[in-house]
Amino acid sequence: MAFVSFLIPCFLIGTDSAFSCQNTDDFVGASSPGDIVIGGLFAVHSEMLRPEEYPIKPVIQNCAGFEIQIFLQTLAMIHAIETINNSTLLSGVTLGYEIYDTCAEVTKAMASALRFLSKFNSSKDVVEFKCNYSDYVPRIKAVTGASYSEVSMAVSRLLALQLIPQVSPASSAEILSDKIRFPSFFRTIPSDFHQTRAMAHLICESGWNWIGVIATDDDNGRFALESFGVQAMANNVCIAFKEMLPAYLSDNTFHTKVDHAVEKIVKETRVNVIVVFMRQFHVLKLFKKAIERNVNKIWIASDNWSAAVKISTIPNIRQLGTIVGFGFKSGDISTFQDFLRNLREKPTVNNKFLREYIMLSSVCAHLEYHDFQTCISNQSQDDLLQNVENKHQIWRDDFLNANIEPGFIHSTILAVYAIAHAIKGQCKDRNCKDPSAFTPWESVFPDTLGEDILKANVAQINSGDSKVKTGASFKVILYRKGRCQLQSYLRFILTMILFVVVVLCTLQKVQSTCSQHCRPGQMKKVTESPHTCCYECVYCPENHYSNQTDMDYCYRCNNKTYWAPINSTTCYRKTIHFLAWTDWFAIFLLLLSAFGVVLVLSISVIFTKNLNTPVVKASGGLTVCYIILFSHFLIFLSTVFFIDEPTEFKCKTRQALFGISFTLCVSCILIKSLKILLAFSFDPKLQNFLKCVYKPVPTVVTCTGIQVIICTFWLIFRTPFVKQNFSIPRAIILECNEGSIVAFGIMLGYISALAFICFIFAFKGRKLPENYNEAKFITFGMLIYFIAWIVFIPVYATTFGKYLSAVEIIVVLISNYGILCCTFLPKCYIIIFKQETNTKSAFLKMIYTYSSKSAGSVAVSQISLDSKSSSSQATHSDSCKSEKNSVNGNCHFQVPGQRLIKGKVFPKNIARTTARKRLSSI
């Protein structure tokens, strides 16, 4: 800030060696002697200055950007060691420390690590090269640190040469759990695997699937991004863009890439959630730029900066939107806070970090809180070369306590106690006042360090397992009004995640999706985008449904019993269809059947009252009429079984009842046709045939019995049954399946055969006496039957649904009405309206007239025959007389070219005789 720069004096720059190390002891940031020395690696400064001269020399440069939070971690380590020394934990053995500033640089951290490896109690810091370091005693026994995973990876590989235990309170990269590559590395925080998994769960639970990720271009950022990518994919979360920022602030492209990242965030309007895996000073630069561009998003913070005070106190940070992060759950640090209150009384001779902080406090003392913090962070070691002795040392008690990040402080103290417990285990049977009593690798195997951490009730680290097992926990932190507030906890125990999240209402209101959520009744349709989160919402097709949002596919309904329209959220049960009693068409057909029954009863009454009239007698008598009328009644009754819900009984009964009843009816009509033809036929050959055939009772019983056999076999072997027809999408049609179409066809075919025979005989007798001749009416009735059933076949084959039964009822009614009306209505008409013709005398007169005409026709035919062969007839006649071949007026004669014919000699009174015979026959 401009006014900050104005208040900071322009200090004179001294020589290059002013704060650079002249010897190795100058390289130590803070130290204290002890029987056992523990090393510390902390990034107290955020960057290492780059040399301006060329060529570059291999000189360790000074650093800039004093980090209050990391400085507090060094104090936490010192406090923990002093507390242990003042306790009985190590029983007289004192711990010393050497803390080095890595300046967030691997190079400088490696230089510190080399000094750790140097031989103990050597006049020169010399690292001896050996094939076996089992008996080698280095300068330190264990290392606490480093602050960043990238630094820890490099240092751990170097320390692994001598298996020096390294316990980090802040490095969370998942790769560090690999005990093959990092056998002596431990940590007191969960790995990024748990953090990224929790982030992905939180994003998924909040309904977001289209997010951006910004990370630092270092090992920590890349590994965190890779781990998060895997977890995001597992939770159906897509990463819209990834931006990598340089790991070092001194990089010339840093500000350009920050601008590019902010521009990308602004451009991607559908991305409202940004996950940030960066160091605190990177986040600080990014957020300041984002505030300038009025960016308002939801920011998911990693553990590196989620609880950083310098971030939460950025001016106008509320303009950025909502920040929700993951931090480490802390323990009781009240003793450390007391330690800070007494810090001014501590000597600064062996603590350059404390001395530098006091100098910075003096320079920036007159500034407000945030400006004071910015002033401290912006100072470099070169700026402090000016003599500050003339300035009054101003101590701000509240500043350090206000900048405490409890999670990191707790994990730092935890790391020191873990090492102390491991040392205690080694010192049970040894004199640890002698630094060579044990070597560092003995604290690593077998699981000594992990067991002692467990005793401290803070962590358990299994060196033989690739997964870190820790009792430390994550907590979710939500920024409100510029401060961090705890909202809910995410606890990770062993490798299991007990995920307890109070979904924040403020988060759910924000949409961060590539596509709109598909409503129930819709499904996702993948577009050309490579991301699965980008899709179109299409309606579920017919007979499919979806009952949740963002369904990848629609469920299929059970097509037999359920259906669903387009865009359906559920399946509906299909309605059951059949020809119900309440259906208007069924009522109409029932009325027709009922009328037929009434008609049958009416005819029965009429015939019963006129029992002795010639018309009734000519109809075969009351018994035959009753049988035929009873058959018609049963046929009308059979139509009832075609209506209402089909059952096994109805399906079996209706066709059998119809078939047997109709066969009985046609059989009786066939007998009547034979009787009429026999009574009025003058053809001797036909008469002889009819006399042989005309046996009423056996004929009716035989014809009907055959049909009974057909129906019996049908019902036994291929019985009809109730069938569910699913051909209509939204309904189930209950219908009778005939069981065997062949049997059904045989039954109808047999009836048709009888009807055809009846038709032939009736057709031959169509010219008999008009008033008493049934033959032509029977012929017409059979024609109606044939026409009805011929039309029925294609209609039945093409009709489906509940009205299929109605088609059968209609054809049954048509054929039944046709035969009934043609058989009985003409006679009822004569009985009711032409009673004068329904007498014996009128009947005889009609017979005589018909017989006379018939006899005359026969005589004419005979005379014609005689004239053609007179000579032949005379010869044969004489022969007949002389040889006495005439028997009872009959004579056998031969017509030329013809076979011998048995002739009949007609007497004069032929007409009268014939009339009597016809009357008696009828």
C-alpha cells in the first residue's frame, strides 16, 4: 500500500553478507543446546531473494516475506521442547533444538538437511559417505517439519539415507504416505486423500458438479490436484478448468498467471465454485486481484490457508463471496498462549526469528492491524540492515495471539511430543545423556515412533502401512463477516471416513452446474462435451420413468402390468378391460338376447294354445317345436357368458353351450326338412332314400352326440382359459383364449356341415305348398347363418380388445334370430292373422291342388315317354301280360338305350289317393 511504503524508511543496503551466512552457525535460525538435539524446518519467510548479478553464484541468499503463522509454529516447537524439559517425561534428559528457515525453497531446505546429516560433535560440518550408517551418529536425532509437502519430499529422501525420523505438522501430500519411497517420514495431520475426499463429498452434497481448480505448480499442488480429480470423478463432479500458478513469488510470470486465472474465473460464468490448493501468500495475491475484478464465488479452501488469519482479515474479503474450508481440528493450546504472553522476557540471542520479529514490530508499530501485518510480510532481511537500536521496541501482545492458527500449532506440538515419546522408549535401558547412546533409525523401527504417538493420545502412525492413521481431524470452516467460524466437523479415523456434514443453506442456494438439473421425468443425454456433467435433459420415453433428479437413465416399467406416459415420474397400473355389464354395447346386446328369450317364450305359448291346428301339426308336433325352441333359448342364454369379467367357468361354458345347443337346433330342423321332403316328393328313388334316412330320434341323438364328443375332447385336452392381452399400451384386456383354434374350428365346421345338409334338403322342397311349406324359410334361415359366420371369420381375426366378445355375441344373435324367425314367425303369422287357412279342410284343399298338379306332371312325362317308344312298349306290355310279370299293377319295362324301369300304372283317382297319403304322412 502506498501509505505503508511512505511510512517505512528507506533503509541503506549494506554488503551482500550482512544477513547471509558467514559460517554454518549463522545459518541456524534458532537453537538451544541439549543432550539430544531435534532439528526443525519451517518456512519462516515466504520467498528467497534472487541474485541480481550475473553469472549467478552458489550463494545462499537472504529471504523476504516474514510469515507470522510459521514463526508461531517455531515458537510452538520451542514451547513444546521447554515444556518437556521441565517435565518428567524424559527423566533428566534435556532436548535441544536447531531450527532452520527453508524460505519455502527446496534448495535452502536441502542445505539445512545436509547439516542435519553431518556427524555429531565434529569440528567441521562434514557428512561422511558410508555404505552402512547403522552406527553413524548424526548431528540431530529427529526432524520436525517441513511446512510444505514439496520441501518435505526432498528433505525426506535425503534423511532416508540415514533413516532419520521426520515428523511433519503440515505436509499433507498423499504420496508421502508411501513408506517405500519415504520410509522415515511421519506426520501428525491427515493426508490429502481424506481432505480431497471430504471436499468432493461436500461439493456433491451441495449439488455442484461444475467447478474450477487453482493450485500451485509444485509437488504439493500437483498431487493434491490429482487426488482431488480422482475423488471428484467418483462423486460425479467435473472440473471445468485447472489453473496452475508458479510455486515461487519471485517467478517473473507469477502476476501474469494470476491475472489469467482471475480472467478465467470471470469468463466461466457457470462455474461458481472454485477449489484452491495453494499456499497462503499465493491465495493472498489471488484474492486481492479477484476483489479488484468484483469476483463473487464460493471458494473451497484447503488446509494450507483455510484458517489463515492474514486471509480472513483481507479488506473487503466479503466481496469474494463465501469461503468454506477444511482445517485441522486442534487441541488445548492454552499453555502456548501463556507462553506467548511471556515471550518478551525470552532472550533473543539464539533466536534470530524472534529478534527479526521484534525489529519488524518496531518498524511497523504505528500501523493499524491489517497494515501492520502487511508491513511485516513485505519487509525483507536486507531492509532491516539499518540500525534500529535508536527505535523503541514496541511489543504488541495481542498480535501474536490473534494470528494463531490452532490446527497447525497443535500439530506442531504433537510432532515434538511424538519424537519425545519415541526418545523415551529408546532411553529406558540407555544413558541418553550420551548422544551416541542410540542412533536415529532405532526410533523408526520397529514402530517405536508410532507407538509413542499413540501413548500421547494424539496420533498413531504406522510406518509399515502406506496409509497414515491419525486421530487428528478435519473441521469445516465458513468465513462470515471476514472471520472464520466453525460450522461442522469431518472426522477421519483409520481409513474410514465418518462424514457428518451440516449442509449449509447458504451453499445450497448457489448453482454451479454445467447443465440444469434434470427434473424427475427426465434423464441425461450426453452432449458432444467431453465432460459427463454437460448434458441435455430429455423426457423419459413412453413406458419409462425417473423419480429422482439428474437420472442417467429412465427406469422401464413392467410392460405387462404397468405403463407410463412420456415425461413420467412413476408407473401407473394398467386398467383391466373387459365387456362389462355396465358397458352400453353390452346392455344393448343383452336387451337383444332378452328380447329373443321373450320371443321364444311367446312362440311356445302360441304353439301350445294351438296344439291341434294343422300348422302346428305340420311343424312336427309340439315336442319337436319345444326342443327347437329350447335350443334357441339356450343359444340366447349362452351370450350371457360372453359378458363381464372372464372366468375359467365362463370360458369353458360359453362355446360348448352354444355349440351343443345350435347343433341340437339344426339337427331338429334337418329332421323337419327330411320329413317335408319325404311327404311331398314323387321321385321314387328319393323317397326310398328318405325312408332309409328319416329316423328322427336316432338322427338327432347322433348329430348332437358327435358335437358333445367334440366339445368334451376340447375341454379335456385343450380347454379354454382366461388370457391377459397386453396389446393395448395402457390396458390389460381380459379375454378367453379358446385353447385350440383347431377344436374351435371343428366345432363350428361341424355345425356348418349340418346346416349345409339341412340347406340342401330344404332347397329341394322349396316348391311345396306355400302356406304349409317350411322348406324355403329353412333355406333362407340357413343362408342367414352362412352369411353371418362367413362375415364373422375375418372380423374375428382382425378385431381385438374387449369388443371381441361382442363380435361373437352379434354373430350368435344374428344366426339364432335368423333361424328362429324363419322357422316359426311364418307359422305364427298364419295362426294369428290367417286363421281361415289353419283348418283341416283348407289344408286338404291345398294338398289336393298340389297333388293334382304333381300327378298331372308325372302323367305328362309318362305319355311323352310312351310316344317315343310305342312299339317297344306294346311288345313289352304283351310280354308282361303273357308272362304274368305284372304284380299289383306294376310292370318292368325297358326303354331303348335305358336300363329296365319299374313303372307305375296310375289309376283314374290318382289325385285323391295321393292327397290322402300326403296328409297322413304330414
